[in-house]
Amino acid sequence: MKNTKIAIALAFTAVTSLSCQQNASDNQLEKEWLRTKPDAVVYLPKNEDDGDNEHFLVFEAPKSDELLAIWTQSSVEGRGDNRAVLSRSENGQEWSVPIIIAGKGPGRTEEQASWAFPIVSAKGRIYCFYNKEIDQIDMKQISGIMGCRYSDDNGYSWIHGKDILIPRNKFDNPNPAIPPNWIVWQKPIRDSKGRFIAGYTQWTSETVIKKASKNWPDVDSRSAFMRFENIDDNPLPEEMSITWLPVDKEGLEVPHKMYPEISVSQEPALLLLPDNRLFTVMRTMTGYIWYSVSENDGATWREPEVLRYKDGGEKVPNPIASSPIYSLSDGRFLLVYNNNNGKRGEYDQFKKVWDNGNQLNYLRDPAFIAVGEFREDAYQPIWFSKPTQILDTQGVTFGPKGTASVAMYPSLTEWHKKRTLWYPDRKHFLLGKFLGEEMLQNMEVPKR
């Protein structure tokens, strides 16, 4: 812990100024990034150009004993200057100054690059895919083609590959010049045959289905998947073979609680079960996490259902917020979520009029974990322990978005025998929390 404190202190010393809504002093800044009691610090914003940091994906370097981190950075989410950046670390504590892989930034005129995600091929090439904005778009930040940069020197330099088109369907803007609305947010996993597969959200164009209200979550959407068939052979982007799933429909749908005529099924998180089925969980506008299972590597899926702690048990509550699930090296699973049903105190994501600001700014805190275990003969194949709170901003808003959210779009590594959740704090600071066995050992999962 001593080394952690030294590394954090060094990182803070490097931060000389910060322009944010609170016009914070250095003392207030230090208080805020320490609020969640992190064990590691990756990035602290330095000025008004880098105040928003999210979709934080940490992974092992293919050609060195290092960790690499790719995330989306901007001045403020939605302003239009998103870029994909990369930082590296030899010890998980001290991280390099991030470099821009693609997108906008100070002095750059390149198209906006949003929600980047990495894939490391079996031959050690690092691909960085992202939502690339073009001249004509349908929905800001999520409408675009798939840009690709790749690196053969462990992430030090990046080659500009050809763009990849997202296939169109009946939910897209009928104008063929306007691309689909989509986001991948998690690191892809390998399926039963060793192929990389990623979940993504597709939002419906309002030219096809109108928003159900003025509130941002009330947009028709569904969860789908893309499988990279030949990426381990280091293909050029134009030679890449991608299968778009499921094959029998456009995606997995979940009816909105207040407006059941639309589907809100988003941000599918994937894992491979011990019996080689795929398992996915999705954020919804029902107040709960939903899940589905595929027996054929994502080609078709069971009709989505609400996630429970066990068969016949209580539903797992969550607002419309990311709920990643991770496979642990010991065979268990870890679910990260906010453990409220979209209503808490004066905040309610189901209000028809959000009269006191963005409700989700306050419902995406604190962060909890639940340990999962595979139950071979159960209907729901993973059962979960009771939740344990791990991170809390105490409802204090900070950063350019003025949000109290924590652990939105995190990632997890088990590197050098240390299990770390890498998380954005209020979509502003990028930090790490060690999840030692002493934290998980008493989180008992129900038996059959």
C-alpha cells in the first residue's frame, strides 16, 4: 500500500491545473479523486481539453510484460472532440502520458473517434476499432462507420487501416448515406471455437421509430453481436471477415417498462460458460438487468429474461447503466452493477419529465459486485451472491459532466496475481481498485 500511495502522490504532483465546473482548488481536486479510495491511478485530467475519460479498457500487452489502456477522451462528452487514446504501464501503478490513436483533439482536424475497443490477435497485432463519425450522421456520437488502426510494435505506432461498414437493417435511417447508430464498449471475448466476439448496441433512427419521450434513454434499441472470423491471421481491415449476429433477427429486445411499444436493450456484456454456451447481460429500462443464453456461439439466442440471483430468486436491480460481467481465472464470475432499480430518493429514471437534471447522474452510484458461479443443471446458468459495495462517490458530482457516477464502462485484469477493476470515477478520473480474495471469499453463492 505504501508504493500505491507514493505512485498516487507522484501522479497528483504532475497535475498542475484543472478547469472544471467547480473551479476546484488543488486541495479539492485531491479530495475528489481520492474519494473512492483507489489503489491505483492511471489518469488525472490536466485541463479543459481532457476532462472526460471513459470506456476504460485495460489489457495485457502482447509483446512485453506491460499493461495497456485504451479509452475515449474528450473535453466534455457530447461536445464533438472524442478521440481514442492509449497509455502503458510496467507495474500497473505508473502510467505513461497517453498518445492519441485516432480522432479529434487540440490541434487535430481528424474525424471524431468514439468508444474504441482493442483486439490482440494470436500473432500479436493490436487492432483498435472505434465508431468513426462521417459528414452525415443520424445520432450524435453513436452514428458512424467502424474505423480501424492497428499496431505491430506493441502499441507505440499505429497504422491507419481502411474503414469497415456496419451492415444496414430496417432500424436505420432510410437514407443510405447516413450510417447506423452503434457502440461496442467491452473488450471482445473468445467463443467456443476461439473466435473473438463483441456485443454492441444498435439504436433505432428516429426517422423509423420516434423517441417515446424527451428523456435520452427512451430510444428504441437492441443488443447484437459481431464475430471476427479471421483476425488471428493479422488481416488488413479490408480483408477482415466479420459475421453479424444473431442470424434470425436484428437483435435482442426488451420492452421498456413505461413504453412497452419500444425496446431498450443495450450494452451486452459477454462471457463463455464452462459448457461452451455464451451468456450475456444487458442494461434495460425496466429497473433490472436482463440476460440471455446462446447454444451456437451467438447465431441464435434464448428470449431475454430478467436476471435473478438464482432460479426463482430475487431480480437483480439496476438502472439503465453498464453492468459488466467478467470471467475470473478460478472459474467464478464477477458482476459489477449499481444495485438500485432506477429509483432512489428524489431521483427516478422513469419520470416522464426529468425536472431535476439527468437522473442517471445520481443513480449510477455506488458500485457493487456480486460473485457468480456456474450451475450446470439450472435454467439460469449463473447464480450470484448477495452484493457487496466497492466504490462510492457519496453522491458528490464532479467533472465537466457534473455526475456522481462511478465504474461506468470499466474493465478487469488479473495480472501479476493481482485482480484489478479499472474504473472511471465520474467519467473524469481513471483509477484502479484491487479486488483481493479477502473481499470475495465470504460472498457465498446459493447452492442447488
